[in-house]
Amino acid sequence: MHTIEQLTPKDYYKCQNIWDMSKQPHAQKWMKQMIDGNRIIFIYKINGEFIGEGALVFDTGDSDYTIPNRRIYLSRLVVKDEYRNQGIGSKIVDFLTQKAREFGLSEIALGVDTDNLPAIHLYQKKGFTDIIFEGEDEYGQYMKLLKKL
């Protein structure tokens, strides 16, 4: 049985089951954002085990990603390796999109590496069809995608 539940700060460490927190330099920043109420993390569980994660961020400081009362940022969509290609990412995206609607927002944005073709395919299939930026940063080439709700 699967569920999608909002993560609490006390359970943040359990995300280690999905991704290696020790190798992610932003892990503590994301925890602080969650505590401050700027980031809401949702966990996809199967029989209580953490399998996938997705987050919504209200303010990134980048108007491509967030605009108060209008646009929210979909952050950190990740599914545990052995559970990929089973539709879990798709379910998380649908869930986060519905949450954004419930918050009364009209747009949702995200960033994706241009070489991450499976993710790009998923996002396009889910309606993230407006490319609002293409560029490069210290991590490589990426694009920002937008979906109207």
C-alpha cells in the first residue's frame, strides 16, 4: 500500500533511505527551509518505507521559480533507484500539482538538467511545456519549465 504524506522535521533524516544526505550540500538548507515554513516536503511511502520525495517551495528568490500568490516551485523530485520507472514520479508530480492548486496558485515551475531526458519526458507529459529559461550554472546546462494550473 502506498501513501503520500507531508514530512515532519523530526523525520527528515529518514530521507536517507531515498538519497544520500551526506553527499548533498543543500540538505541542511532544505531542512531549515522546512522548519521556517518555506518548503513543504512530501514523502511517497510503500508500507511505511520512504520511496520517493517531492517538495514545494514558496519563495526561492528567483521570479522564474516563485511569484507570491501566483507561482510555486516544485523541488527535489527523487525516487529511490530500484523503484524508478514504475509511475511513482508521475504520482508525486500529480500530488504536488494538486497541492499547488489547493494553495490557490495558478502556476508551478521547476528546473531540470537538459541531459536528464527521463525527467524532461515526465515533466512534459505532465504539462510543463513552457520553457521560460535555458542556461548553465556550476552544475551544468539546465532549463526552467512552467505549467499553468
